[in-house]
Amino acid sequence: MTPKTHNRYDFVVVSNRLPVDRIISPEGDASWQHSPGGLVTALEPVMQATDGAWVGWAGQPDLEFEPFVSDGIHIVPVALSADDIENYYEGFSNDTLWPLYHDVIAPPSYHREWWESYVAVNRRFADAAVAVAAEGAVVWVQDYQLQLVPKMLRTARPDLTIGFFNHIPFPPYGIYSQLPWRTQIIDGLLGADVIGFQRVADASNFQRAARRLLGSVTKSAYIEVQADDATGAASRRVLAKAFPISIDSSSFEEMARDPAIQARAREIREGLGNPKTVMLGVDRLDYTKGIGHRLKAFGELLAEGRIEVEDVTLVQVASPSRERVAAYMQLRDEIELTVGRINGDFGTMSHQAISYHHHGYPREEMVALYLAADVMLVTALRDGMNLVAKEYVASRFDDDGVLVLSEFAGASDELRRSLRINPHDIDGLKDAIVQAIEMPRVERQRRMRSMRKLVLANDVARWSAEFLTALRAAGDNNATDDDDDALGELEVTIERIRRR
């Protein structure tokens, strides 16, 4: 990793977290490790091909780092204090916006000091991006923590082509309108040339909010932004459209075909006592994921005798999430009490009803779990996409397994051959679980083949290429001669991504 400072780049990604994690060895030595994840996988080839920069927080408070290079990506760290993390991140981002954008499954909290911190931190990210963006550069801002950054970039650098992608849902206006700073957020997002959402409904919700709050005129997928006499900004058209995110499908299939991972899948089943059916849930421990609804349905099926503990085991992986936020601490207690009760009521000396794991696993172990699972349960109460559903499908090269999928997850728009359920309907969820367990192999394979064809064709490379193509077209509308160089290089990169 080579230190790199004071450079300017034609392509800049801005996200809350950097694509690397700082690791401290037992000997006390610090190093940077590449972060696994869909966004990093999607953007890595773009960053490397365009000699791009990634602006973000290093994940630890009160530490400042000089820019450096990691795996061909220029890393530009933004420092955040412990107060920033408490107010901007844990506060406004995750205790105000997160529950609000997920249909108020939990009540949002509105605090002015959190908002003030959100504005200040967004300004810090914007300033960092402005400092490293070349003339006419393309800047792609990621997710709900940074919704003010596009307008800040637009004001400081009208030469930039700016994209924004919202990885979580955007709520209906009746819910969104509760936010005291609703107009400022919409205005901030409209600084972008292209705003991407997971679902068509999310884009429509955003367009309606723009009409109601700013009086914007919308035509098809475009929002008209009027000229601003005070700043001299010209009128523009902003594209607000669904670009459903995906995964690196081929890498999951490649891992699933590894004999060592297949052997590990067999070990998992043996460790569970070789039940007839292994069901799997994989989630962050979050109130949006419907883990409690899943456990309630499973416990009732056992109590009613519709399934037997010797025949069916549920493996629940609940990776830690936002453990300093009170709502998440309470959720963990509730889930673990429910798991203990069900195991106490129905477990035997040789068979446990639920195998519960409150930690994350490396990707290879997750693929082994996907291969071991006969039924995948995705019972999200609200989810932007839910990539676990796509990971399960991509891993099942044997064309087997059944996906039970919430209609409130974005993935349900695409994976229509899953057993789609309303997780609030516990009786309907129970019936779907039984249907999945009893489904004939021929039907399982027919459904899985259809879903695999879609997931393999619409992978993360296609997602990034389609978004950047739309951004390239938007940039053409107001490009200068200087801008053309960056946009032209981006077009070449898009073609490289498409040929992957």
C-alpha cells in the first residue's frame, strides 16, 4: 500500500465506509484489509480502470489517516470523532432515517443536534470529494448517510457529473413527511444528475416527495430542477429511476462448486444430526428482518405437530449490528429469549430445534450453509433488496432448494419463482414453510432454474454498468470539453464491465 496525496481523479466514489478495514494484529501492528461486500465488488473494476478514488470513513473514531493506495484503489479517509459517530451515524442515520425509511417499523427519533451533526459530517465528505475530483469528474455518492452531499457538490463544483444510489427503501410521502428536515433532504438529493433506487416504488415515492415539497415538475422518470438565480445554477433534468442492485453471481457459483465447500456443507448437516430438512435464516440482527416473525411461525408449527424437531432444524445466523443502539440491544434479548424458549420446549437430547449463531461468517462458510439448506427463509418486514436471497440462488448450482421470500424485500420484484409471503401473516408464513418442506423435487428444480437464470444474467457488474451508463448520458447534457475526457474514459470502462 503506497501513500498517495494531493492527486485528482476522474472517478470518485463517496460512501460512509471505505472499502478497507483497519486490522490490528496480536503483536499490535496495524494493516488494511480489503472489505468483502457487494458494493466493493461492483465498483472495484471501475476504480481500477479509471484510476479512481474512494472517499469514506475508516471505521474507527478519532483517528486521521493520510490517503493511500490499496489493491489499485486510491483511498481518501475522512476522519470522524466519537461525537460524530454518536450523533451523525448512530443518531440521525440509524435512529432517525433508518426506521423512517423502513416504514416506521420502529419509531424514529428526531433531535436537532443529530441533524446539525448530519449536516456537518455531510459537508466534510463533500469537501473531501471536491478536493480530489478532477475537472469534469464523475462522482458517485452512496446511500442514506450522505443525502446532502450531492447538492453540496453541485454548489461547489458545477463541472461535476454526480450520481447517487439509495441502498435502502425510500418511504411513501405520508411517512416521509414526518421528517422535520424533509425538504432539505430532497433538495440535497436533487443535486445529483442521476438518483438510483432499488425498486420502482421507491423512485415513485421520491418523485412524489419532490412534487409535494418543492413543486417540482416530473416527466416520466425525470424531475425538472429550476434555475437558481441566487447561485446562477442553470435548470437541469434529474433522472430518478430504479436500478436493482445485485451480487457477483459467478463468484458464488464458483465457490459452491468447490469440493471443499461441498464437503463442509455435508459436515454442517451431519453436525445438525442429519435432519430431513434444514431451514436457514441469514440476517443482520435488525428489527426490519422479521426474525421474530420467522421464529414465531416455526415455534407454532412445532407446537401444532405439523413438523417434528427430529425432521426439521432451523439454522439462524444473526450477525451483530449497531449494538450500542438501544432498539438493537432490546431486539437481541427478545430473539435470544425466543430461541431459548423454543429449544427448551421442543428440543431433544439429540436434536435442537434452532441452531442460533450471533456472529458473522466468512463468505466460504456462508456458501456452505446455502448448500446445506433445503429451505431459505427471508422474512424481511421491509428491505431495499436483500442480497442474501440472491446469494442463496446463485450458490444452488444443483438447481435445488426452496426460497421463501417476503414480498416487502426488493428481491421479490425479480425472484418471482420463490414462495412469496407476507411475513405479518403468520398463518400464511407457516403454510409456505410446510409447502417448501413438502415441495416435490421437480418443482423445486423448475423454480430454482428460473431464478438462477435471472440472478446470473443480472449480476452486480450489469448493475454498475447500467447505472454508470445512465450517468454518462446525464453528463452529456451539460458536459464541457474538459468534462468529455472523464466521461469518455468512463464509457470505455463501462464496456469493460459489460464484457466481464
